[in-house]
Amino acid sequence: GAVVSQHPSWVICKSGTSVKIECRSLDFQATTMFWYRQFPKQSLMLMATSNEGSKATYEQGVEKDKFLINHASLTLSTLTVTSAHPEDSSFYICSASWQSYEQYFGPGTRLTVT
Amino acid sequence: LAKTTQPISMDSYEGQEVNITCSHNNIATNDYITWYQQFPSQGPRFIIQGYKTKVTNEVASLFIPADRKSSTLSLPRVSLSDTAVYYCLVVRDDKIIFGKGTRLHILP
């Protein structure tokens, strides 16, 4: 299947700083990318959907000014957690799809805010 | 999107066939049914997808009755490495909403 990568795989940052997470589709062009968040022992929660060249669509309850999503090209989407706080510590997962019902998921990024 | 309901957890033994059933009573005509597997601290991995009747690939089979209000994922001859969380999802227009999943524990 198609490969999606995320960078970094884990990151530790101090409270109040911003962190950027990259999601790349390595062998296909992703028309749509998705960002999820997962807390321990819980399911994935969809945060936002982004289409290349347009603004992301955020799910209800997700602060768009805090979680900035940029989908600049068909192979790259970034999630920036601004002014991070300890409660933002979580496992962030992206996925990508191309005109199909199958989403290819990245390996995830573990964010710890101290 | 149609809500899915599946058992919270299941135990089975190595070499057994495991069937996980999911209900999706409000599935719409254009929705597909997809199953994903997730190991701890990893992204979900696609297992199988179907619309109706039966679909089989190299790792699993998916059974969907005519009314499509439920589906059953069948894993033949499981091994310890199949211990994971399995998510049943209804996909509409590329959008996926994850339910709680089934935590499958394979015993030796």
C-alpha cells in the first residue's frame, strides 16, 4: 500500500512554545489529508480535513487558531500546535487519500508538553 | 456518518478463527465499510473494505449481509501478533469517524 510518513516521530516541548508536525505522502499525490488526535487507551478523534490549496475544515470543538493546518502541496500537510500546553500532549496521526475511500495513515507523532 | 457499535474487547487463542461483528444500523446507500488494525503507538493499518456480500484478501474476510446493517471481520488462524485494536468504520465521501474499536487479545 501507499506510504505516509510523519516527522518528527516524537517531540518534547515547553509550555507556551509552538510545534510543527509534518505529514508526507511518499509515493502518491494526496488530494485530501486528515489530522487525528489520540489520547491513551482512546480512539482516534478527527481534528480536521484539508484539501490541497484550500483552508482546512475543522471538526466541532477543535480550535482552528490553536491547531494550524497547512496543505501546501499534494504531498505535504503540516499541523502546528501553537502555544502548546500540557493538555495538548497526545498522539497526533495524519492520513492521506487520493480520490478513494481508503485512507493511508502515518506512523503518528507523540507530543509531550512539559 | 453512521455510528458503529462493536464489542469493546475479545480474547481468543492462537490458531483460532476470530470473528468480530460490528453493527451500523444507519448506514447510507453510498457508504462503504472498512476495517482498520492499530497497534500501540502506531497509526492504523488498513485491513479490508467492502460494500456488500463477501470480500476476501490475504489477511481477512469481510461478510456483509444484504441489509448492510452489520458486518463481520473474520481473521483466520490468528497469532499472537494479531493482538491489537480493530476498528470498524463507515466511510462516506472520504471521511472516517473512528468508534471505540475492539481490543483483541490473542492468548498462547
